[in-house]
Amino acid sequence: MFKNLIAPVQAWLLTQKRCVGCGAPLKDGSKKDVHGKTTVTCKCGRIFIHDSKTNSFRRALFSEVK
């Protein structure tokens, strides 16, 4: 039930290009290329994948971080 309340808010934050944890703009995060993908690490430590085609972000999977 808790996830049903939080998921829409997190999706909205990602469309605004903001971190789902602290709300900071993801453009300010540190960028790094890993396995041909651009990863963005927020100041709070959450890692996101940037899709340059659609200019959108999503949370990184554990397999993408290693």
C-alpha cells in the first residue's frame, strides 16, 4: 500500500529530472560512463541512468552499478 502512494511521486520527480530521494536536480550530479551508459550519482548517493535519446532518467539496477 505504501508503494502505491510513493511510486507516482517518484515518477513525477523523475520527469522533472530530480532525485527521488532528496529532490536535487540531477544535472548537478556526477556523471560517469559505465558499460556504454551514462550514470548520474546524486549527492545523496542514489544512482540513475540517463537515456540521451529521450533525455530522461531512471533508477539504476544493481547489475548496472557493478
